[in-house]
Amino acid sequence: MTRRSERRRAAARVVVEPAEPTARAEPPGSRRPGRGRRWVTAAVLVLLLILVGGVAYAATLGPEQFAKLQAETADGAQTVAVGDTATVVPEPGWVVQPLVRDLIEWPPLPPLKDWSVLLGEQSGVLLLSPDQRLRVEVDVLPGSSDRAGLAWLREEGRGMGASGATDEDPGAPEVRDEMLASGLGVRHVDGPERIAAVVDTGFGIVTVRADTGREPIDPYRPAISALLESLSAR
């Protein structure tokens, strides 16, 4: 065997390994679209969080804060409108502001508030005594009938330890009828910390809810009586 043939055989046995493919060089800016999409997604999420936070604030804390900004101190002579049918004249030093109602309560989260105060469409007013311990809510009762007023009183009286409760139903309050010096009739139920009353102005039923929290309400009865006497038809 010649050397030439041996060289040919050796060359045939050699395994030629394929060269590794070279990675293509990415053109400049090829990764920017991916980064841009991430920035857009992050911006959308931030905007959604801001929107949800704004709606939550407007539905829970916003109405109360707005009502406090509208608060005024009474001078004892200015009449305050209660809806379209009645007025009340708070004594000097009382704080007057729009009444904000609770629509839904879901403890321990803040209650859902009525947005009507933000639109200036609320009918009730909130009165705070000069020492800020007595809270009086004055509003117009929807329906404005004697039956609706009596039902509202009984509902308010249940569970507040109203005096005069019957032995058969300790939670049932005694509804008392009186005549104000103004000539208007008033019905009320009394508890140790709260008084609820309805006054018929002749054009509608006005509800009054006076609450001292955990303080005895007896020292504030003269002030509550003065507020009831100041109620009149609008």
C-alpha cells in the first residue's frame, strides 16, 4: 500500500465537525418595543389604581369632607332650609352643615356615603352643639304621612333603651304626643343617649334625631326643645 492511499484513507476517517452558527447581531433598537410595552402596561396599572382610589375616596370619605367644608356657625337669627318644606333656626354657636347619609355599612371598612351632597341635592342638615357633643340630624321624611312618621319613630326607638317600653316587648318605645308653642304637633321617643322626633309642619313630616354618643342627653333637652320650637313651614 502506497503512502498516497494511506493518506486518502486517513483523510476519509476524519470527521469534519460543522462550524457553530454565528449569532446574528441584533440591529440597534430591536429590544425597545418590548421595553415600551412594559412601560405602557405599568402606566395603565398606575392610572387604574389612581382611578379606583379616587372612586373609593368619593364614595366613603369625600362627601363627609365636602360637607365639613360647607360648615357655618349659626348667629341665632338666620333660618336654615330643611328640604323644600321646612326651616329651622339654630341658636348662636351651633355649627350647621349638610347632612350626609350612610347608604351601606360594611364594617370594618368605612360606610358608603350618599353622593347627593356633592351635587348640592341633599335635603337634610346636620347641627352640632357648641361643645360638639350633641349631634342633631334634621331631615324631611319621604312620604310625609302620619303612618310613615310613626313607623320611623318606632324603628328609631328600638334598641336605644327608650323609656316607657312595655313588658311584652322591652325594645318597643313609647311614642309621646305633644304640642309645641308654635302650634305644631310633635311625636317623640326618648332614650338615655338619643331622642328621635317627628314634627308635622302641615306641608310635610320633619324628622329630628338628636344623639350624644355615650354622654347623657338630659343636659341637652332644653337645646333640643329650642330647636323643635324653631321649626316652621317654609
